[in-house]
Amino acid sequence: MKLLMLLSALLFAYTTMAQADSVKSTVYAWKNLKVVKEETRERRQVLDGSTFALQNLEIHTTTLQPGQAPHPPHVHADSEELIIVKDGKLSVTINGKTEELGRGSIAMAMPGDMHGFNNTGETPTTYYVIKYKAKLPLDSARGRTAGGSFSVDWKNVTFTPHDKGGVRRFFERPTAMVKRYEMHVTTLNEGLKSHDPHTHISEEIILMVQGDATMQIGQHNFLRMTTGDLVFLNANVPHALKNTGKGSCTYFAFQWNQ
């Protein structure tokens, strides 16, 4: 009984803290993002605020014309940056190593690592920038031991079919900011649910790559989402996703633990 009471108290505390943070658990629709034209790029702000685990989480998208770079290579001393290519080709350079990444590919820059981007293709390229700083102190040694900064090209990730569709496993590892960071891409067949509504202490982001779905957030909030839309789910928020479009849908799902 005492253990049950303790677990209930911890769950209440976690949920209360999550609700107090400023980033709302909801769908951030691509069509509603305001386009800001800058000298070297087009920018769409998705969200910016605090979460249960993160002192700051800032997400925006950048669109580059051929030959453009958003800014010179730079370093973030106390935050990590995750890049997801939405369309086109993006040249990513981290600590002097350059890779050409296509649609669906990702790159992660650890604190202190020099990184930069430019469009070396012949068409515009758009990518998501997910920059975050944890509430707990960063652990640079942990990040280096786990492999440091890295990239994953979509074409090199194996598709594993299952009874609901299939999955692509991108990575699961510690970083300098968090003890566990896991990312995969799910393909879900028409009319199916990914799973029943559930909760977990990990915060999570869902990013629609292709198709249409309905996202349940909480007990009664059902929101439509389509290609390019992003969902943020705070700690212990009940959620589930159902493919409500024609054909299969595909989406990134990634979460982290302190």
C-alpha cells in the first residue's frame, strides 16, 4: 500500500510539473506556420518554450534555395541540435566532415561541435531544426562515449515489416543532454491504430512524413494531422495515433529521458 501511494504521488508530481511547462501537448500544423522571409532563408517557427525535462525546446523549419546557407558554421556551447530533412538535399558539415543528406535523413550536433548547413542541390530544401537544452547539467563525456555528433541517411535505414506496417530504427543512445534518446519511423497501414491510448514519463515528438492521421491527446482531444505536421507530447499525457487517411501513413516518433 505504501509503495502504491508513493508511486501515485510521484505520478501526480510528474504530471503537475509537465502541465506547468509552457510547451503545449498538441498538433502544430504545417499550414498554420507563418513564413518569415530572411536574407538567406525562409523560416517557420513551430514552438519555443520549456518542458518537463527541457529548460528550453525550440523548433523551427528552414527553407534554402540552391546554393544558400542559413548562416556561417557555428557552435552551441550548452545545447544540442537535431536536423530532419523534410524535402530536397542538405549538405551537413560537423567538425569538418561533410555529408549529403536526402529527404527523411537526420543529423545531430552535440554541444561544442562546429556545424553548418547549405543547399547543394538544384531545388529548394526544407529541414526541421530541433534545438534543446536539458534542465539537468549537460554531460559532454557521456555524449562523446556514446559516439558524439552523427548523421543517419534515410536510404541506409532498414525497413522491418510487421503486422501493422513496418518500422525503421534510426538510433537509441545517450547524448550530452539526456540519458536516453530514441528515434524510429513507423509506417502504419490504412485504418489501423498504432496502439491503445497510453502514457510514459518520456516526452515525445511525432512528425508526419506522409499521409493523414488522427492524434488522440488526453481523453477527449482528437486532432487531425497530415504531412509536415508535428506533435509534441509532454510527460504522462495519454495519447494514441490512428491512420485515418487513404493508404499507409509514415511518421517519425522520438522520445527522451533525463
